[in-house]
Amino acid sequence: MKAAPQSHRLLRFMRLGLSRLTSRSRWFGFLYRIFVYFLLIDLSFVFLYPFIYMVTTSLKTPPDLLDFTIKWIPTSMAWQNYAYGIVGLKYGEHFWNSAQTSAFSVIGQVLACSFVAYGFARIKFPGRETLFMLAMFTLLVPPQTVIIPLFIQYKAMGWMDTFAPIVVPSFFAGGLRGALFIFIFRQLFRNLPWELEDAARVDGCGSFRVYWKIIMPLTTPAVVVTVLLSLVWHWNDYFEPNIYLTSQDKYTLPMMLPRLYESLNETSATHGMETFGLPTVMAATFLVIAPLLLVYLFLQKYFIQGVERTGLVE
Amino acid sequence: MKRLGLERRKMLAGYVYIAPWLVGFVLFMVYPLVYSLWISFHDVEGVGSFRLKYVGFLNYKHAFVLDPQFVPLFFSVIQDTVINTPLIIVFSLIIAILLNRNMKGRAFFRAAFFLPVLIGSGMVLQQLLYAGVGQKTLVNGIGLPQSAFLYMGPTFSQMVFDLLSRLTLIFWKTGVQILLFLAGLQGISPSLYESSKCDGATEWEMFWKITLPLISPVILLNLVYTLVDSFTDVTNRIMLYIRNVGFVKIELGYAAALGWMYFAFIFALIVIVFAASKRLIFYSGER
């Protein structure tokens, strides 16, 4: 009886404290959210910086470049730097070389890696796990360890100075990190329901038709992930083309960048203005990765969803 | 009898599917690997005619006893990787957790954080580094005024610059890892967080007790990816050195020996990582 008002007071006190606490935590949550935004914007600046820098610098005229009050926005847009870049890189010609080597490698890896992954994921046969381990093991081999024998081998096959050493291994589920793409497709295939296949088989579908007509159309996320990563890696690859392609008209775009840089250095050294070549170099650099940016712009949404849907991390 | 034939036919189909890989594996991987191992025990004389002279382990001994560059380079690459890898993992996990909340502009941020992957580590990045972008990025990012460096003195400001450019490069390498972590975080059921919130757990406790254990397989995946990526990166100094020995100095036997030692090291390291991770990784459900 006596305790009743006491407990009542205690309850009221507690309720007051609780409301004060929640209102404080609401404030805290608000501040926290602002802090997160601030952090993300600042961090994304670090990730966007190379692109911002490339574009702004590429549009600067020599006086703008020397004027340190001008950081981002040039006084006049020096579009001619892009013209110099296109001429210096021989963009038309070498774009085709890059496009051919990359496109064929991508097509090869998508077709071959998905085909092989279907075998690894959906058909049971003796030695499957061991062979899969071996496939993954190829990722650990540094390119330098096998480059000399491959060089000799390709020379004997008459593949030197052709695109074959870059493109052909992709059609055998190899190429740049081919095993990684086998892994990606296999992860996705393993998660697909077996009923799909059983139903098709009852209807008299062979395993190749099952793979091509039923499984492949369901693998868009893995295809997008493979296409984008394979394209980026092949497009930027410098090491292999530099060893296998010897005549300059076969060079890919990234291989032209050091040439451009050197020629600019030579001409500017005689004029004593070394840094003036920088906008042209940046214009050229931007031109080299512009096709990748364009592809990423279109695929970006599907790509990021794709990584989640392939069950890559399970 | 017919049933057995069917089973066998199905098995054969399996081999048919992996046949392209197997052919490529033998032609472009096993054969070159074995061949380079064989060369590594020889001295190659004359590139055109290609005469091999057996020298035993001399090439391997040469690397440790006579070559003044290989061992220091090797250790510096290991040192770089040992410092960079944990930072890459931690940064990418933090960024992924920040990106995993519901908020405005989420799609933009996700797209932005992957962008440096497009630059890769090849020629485009080299051009940017020549231009000094590596150093400028974080200085501008933090908003550090240029005048601050005037007060630091040349040696100290150089140190700060180096540190910042190194951190920038580490940030740019986190693209793939962030995506993998995001995918992993998506896989954690929200009901776990809700029920622990009911039990009075703080965000901090939830991170250590729920997120971290459930994300641990992805940490392993990212760890392996980062290690392999940095050790097999053709622009790392040891790879450039091996390339130089092989294609500029034309000491093919020696380059093969270096390549094989490096490969053996990576292989051993990955085996150790997998063995050590067995106890630390939490797998939910049966595996």
C-alpha cells in the first residue's frame, strides 16, 4: 500500500529518463548520419580525384597550368589538347587494336569459362574437385614465371606479332585470370535449382542444350561481372602486348602512352618548357580509358547487383 | 547395362565440358611451368640457337649468394604487401559498412568507389603518378592547406607526402574488395540485428558479435585476392626485376629460377593462409 506512490514516482522518473535518452540518441543519430555523409563525400573525392584531375588538367592552356590560383576550372577550354592527344596516340588505329584484342578476349572468356564452369558445377565426374583446385591454382602463377617458355612457344608457332597470344588462351578458359571467371560462373551455377535441368531433360534436352538454352540465359549477373572485369583487365594490360606485339602498328592504346610522353618530353626539352606537355598527356590518358568509362557507365548498375547475385561470397 | 552406359555417358560429358580448360591448362600453363623449371637448372647460351648447359642449383644459389638486388627487392615487396594488405582489408570493410546503410546517393557512392579499378595498375596509372596525382589526392582530400607544408620542413613534409601518396594508392586498390564485402554484408539477415537490438546490444557490439563473424569468409576471400593481386601484379618491383633479367639481360636460366622461387613463395604463403584461417573463419550452416 505504502509502496505504491513510491513505485509510481520511480516509474515516472524512469520514463522521463528514457525519453531524454531517446531524444538524445535521436540527436546523436542525426549527427552520426551527417558525419557518415561527410566521410563518404570526402572519401569518394579521393576515389574520383584521378578522373577530375585528368579532365580539368587536360583542358588547361599553358598559362592556366602555371597559374596556381586556377585549380579546377580553366579560364578557357583548351580542346586542342584532345586533338594533340588523338594525333599523338594515333587514336583511330590503335583504338582498333585495343578493341580487337579486348573484345575477342572478353568473348572467349565468357563463352569458355561459362562452358567449363557448367561442367565443374553441374556434372559429377571422378577427379572433379582436384581438377577444380588445379584450375584455381593457376591464379597463383606469376606471369613472369611462365613468360619465357611461352615466348619461345609462341615464336615457334609463328604467333609473334599477332594478337593470337593474347586472344587464343581466353578461348581455352585461360587468359588474364580466366580461372577467376570459372569460379564466378561456378558459384552462380551451383545455386540454380536442379528442377530446371530435370524438367528440360525429361523433355529430351541434351546437356549442351540445357547449358545453352536454360542455364546461360539465367547467368546475366555473372556475364556482366565477367565482361566488365575481363574488359578492364585486358584493356589496361600492358605486360603481355608489350612482349608479344613488336611492330608499332599492332600496339594497343596503353602502349602508345609512354611513346607520347617521350616525344612530348623531347620537343619540350628543346624549348625548355617541360611541364607544358602535361595537359596533352592527361588528355591522352583520359582518351585511353574513356571507352572503359563509357562501358562502366552503362553496365554499372547491373555490375554491382551482379556481384551480389552471383553468390560470389558464399 | 544400358543404365551404366548412361551414367558413363554423363561422366564423359563432364570431361567434355572441362576439356577446353584442360587443353589450355596443359598448353599454356603446365608445359611452360615445367619448361621454365627445366631451364632454371641450366645455363642458356645463345638465344638464337639455344644451347642449354646443365648447371644444377647454381642459378638458385646465385640469387642468394651473388645477386645484390634480388634478396633486398624480395623483402621490400614482402614488406609492402604486409603493410598494404591489412590496410586494404580494413579500409574496404569500413567503406562497405558505410555504404551498406539505406541512404540517399547510395548508388552514386557505390559506383564511385569502384572507379579507380578502371585505371588499373598499368600505363594509365603510371602517367597519373608521373603527374604527381598520388601525392595531391589526399592533400586535397583532407583539405590540408599547402602552407602547412612550409612549416614542416623539407624532410618531414616529404615524409607526410610519401605517406599520403601511399595511402592514396591503397585506397584506389580497394574497389573489388569493397564490392565483395558489400555482397557479403547483404547476405547477413537483418533479423539478427533486430533481435540483438531488442536485447540491448549497441552498434559496436553488433559489429564484433554479428557482422565480423558472419563476414569472416569474405575476409578470407579478400585476403587471398589482395595477396595474389599484389604478388602477381606485373608492376611490382620483383616482377619488373625478373622481367628485366629475362628480357633485357637475357639471362633466361636465371630469370626462370627467380620466377620459380617467387612462385613457390606465393604458393606456400597461400597454403599457410588457408591453413591458419581454418580456426578463425566462422561458417554458418553445414559445409
